[in-house]
Amino acid sequence: MRGSLRGLRARLVVAFLLVAAVSSLTTAALTFREARRAILQRSQDTAVNALRAQVDSLAPDLTFPPSQAALENFVHQINGGGQAQGWTAYATYGDETTAPDVADTAPDAITSGLRDAVRERGVPVFQRVDVAGRPWLAIGMPVTYAGGGREQSGLAVYAELPLTAEKTNIDALVQAAERGALPALALSLVPALLAAQGVLRPVRKLRKAAGDLAAGRLDTRLGVRGGDELAELSRSFNHMAATLEENVIELRRLEATARRFASDVSHELRTPLAAMTAVTDVLDEDADTLDPDTAAAVRLVSEETGKLVRMVEDLMEVSRFDAGAAALHLDEVDAAETVRKSLQARGWLEQVETELPEDTRVSLDPRRIDVVVANLVGNALRHGGAPVRVTLRTTPRDEDGTGRLVIEVADRGPGIAPEVLPHIFERFYKADAARARSEGSGLGLAIAAENVRLHGGELRAANAPGGGAVFTADMPLRPLEQS
């Protein structure tokens, strides 16, 4: 999280800086606009008022209609009085007389539109224009006769003055804002980091607490301070953790009770089952001397007793796995010979095709591998289709002496339904409800998977491309010198 640009810290800091930058830029833009308006308004009002004062003081001395010389003197006095503002003025009377004679050299800032507005509206008009990249203020002011009617005299005064000083002041404001932007952003980084730290601290605690909870430390709780959203999240986490702890404790208690019950029942059944097995063995020997109905009943009792014995043995084996009491007793053996003996002991050598390479010395628990082979081959013979094939192969050992041992059992039956595959190794699971009274207990594949897992491997089930089911036991080979 700390090193990633996509981490929460980076996003918080970037968001804080963006907000700070937008706020600074908005404030600077508004300040600049108001300052610029104030500067220009002040210069504009000063110039307009000064020009009006000059015109009001000099216009009464003119005789109407004024001569060209009188107009030139009038303009000369206006320019002389406007030295403080630095304007350049000229005057017009009617449509013909202009003073000074600037018909061909009229000031560029005073446009025809400005002159038309003065004539038509009869009020002072001003505008700001750019000429050759420089800002100017252009003013047009009509002269009216004294009295309440404000009748126009036909005389108009125009003046233009550069706004260079004002532009300099405005540029200075812009430069000051630019110079202050980076330090402002740099300073905003400090509260951004502090704010991010304040947000991330409880988030990190929550992440660590979630990891502890996932690791099994169900008594993990968070310290809660304040009443904000993060505090509410911590309270919710604590409530969830407490509820989860209660549920897990209850589930463990029920699971332990169920395991103990299965184990106790299995142990209690062993003695009467042993007696029943002995009796059925004796009855089996004399079955041929009994009448047919009695003989059939004896054989049925013997068969069902055998199933019950196998189920009890499977339950005891499962109980040992659940209790963690199952242990490996490793021995250096020939894996191919171990598989062959398992098939031979059950009379399956004639029914099963094998591919068992020679000289496969490995370190494993022969008894548990025998259980794996017996369950997988027995399941293929009962529920698959001929031919059933058992393949053994090993992968070369790597530098640390570890390789892989793979035992594969395949048949040519109908295969495993897709909805059954995820549950194939579950205890007591049977794909066909009609087989509820089948020979198997529903524990064989689960026990085989546990034995493979005990070797550090994995038992997988799949359907072969050409049809039929394939069970693959994939286990690591331990270095022989460590066995």
C-alpha cells in the first residue's frame, strides 16, 4: 500500500492536493479578477473625472461656433492639464472642424464606434482597447450647454491614455500568484500527509485485525475511539468478530461432539461385530448343509456383517484423520511392487491392465498407498467400465532430490457427471440416490484423498477425453536419504 501509486495513501494525498490546487486557483482567479477590476476602475474613474473637470472649466470660455484656432487652443489646454494622466486629446465640432488637424493621424484607440456613440447618446463614453499589444483607455465626452435641458453644443472632446502602469501592476499580481502557487501546494502537502495518515492508521489496524482473524485468532478486537465512520466500522468489525468467534466455538464444539460420537460408536461396535463375524464364519462353513432358505439367510447375514465391519473400520479411520492422529510410517519400497501386491491381494490382477515400470524406489507409507489403490480400483470396477487401467509414473528428481509420484486409475465407463465432480471426495456422498444400499460406505474416496493428502499430495478426479473417469494421485517424492 505504501509504495503503490494506486494505494489509498497516494489517492488521498493526490485528492487533497487537487482540492488545495483547485481552491488556490479559484481564490487566485477571483482575487485577480477583483483586483484587476479595481485597478482599472480606479484609473478609469480618475481619468474620466479629470477630463470632465478640464472640459467643464475650459468650455465656458469658448465662443460658438468655435474657430479652428480656438479649438486648437482649447485642446492644448486640455492636454496641458492632463499631464498627470498622460492622455492625448483632440476635439471636434460638428462634422467638419477638428482640432488639432489630425484627420489623417487620429489616435488609434478612439474608434469610429466610440465617436458614433458619443454623437448618438450624448453622454460620456469610454472603452478599453488593445493597440499593438498595449492596453489603452479611450474616452469620448460631449459638451452641453448649461441649463436643465442638457442641450448638446456640437462640441465633443476625445482623449486616449495608455494603461501601461496598470498593466504592470496586474502583471505583478499574476507573477506573485504564480510564485506563491508552488509554495502553497508544497505547504498543503503536509496537512495532506497528516490527513492521509489519520485515515490510514485505522485502516491498517483493520487490515491487520482482518488478517489475524483469518489466521484463526478469533479473539482479535479493534480499539474504538470517536464517533466517525471509521469508528463505526471498527465497532462493526468487533461485533462481527465476536459473533464469528461464538459461532466457530459452537461449530467446533458440535464437530468435536460428532467426531467423538462416531469414534465412540465405532469402538463400541468393534467387539459385537467381532463376535458376529466369528459366528457368521462358522455359519458360512455349514451353509451348504442347510436347507436353501436358511442357507440364503445365512449368506445374507454374513454379507451384511462384512459390510458393517468395513464401514466401522472406515469410520475409525476417518476419526483418526479428524483427530489428527493419522501418521505416516515411511519406508523405502518399490512403488510398482506395492501397487501390484495391492491388486494381487484382492484378486484384481486379471481384471486390471497395469503399466508399472520397474525400479521405482520411493519413500512412502505402503499401508496407506495400499488403501488408496484399493479404493480407487474398487470404485472403478464397481461403477466404471472395463477395461480398468492402473498407471504408475515418476518425474525426475530435481536438485534437492524431490520428484513426483503419480498413480492414475482410469476406466472406460460412463464417466462422472459434471454436477458430481465437485462433491466426489465428500464423505458419504453418492452420485446416485438409487445406490443408497450399494456395497460402498461412501467413505472410500474420502479416505483415499486423506491418505494422499497425508503424503503431501493431491487426489484429483476428471473425465477422460475418450470417455470414462480418471483418478490421479499426485504426490511429492521425498529424497531417499531422508526417509
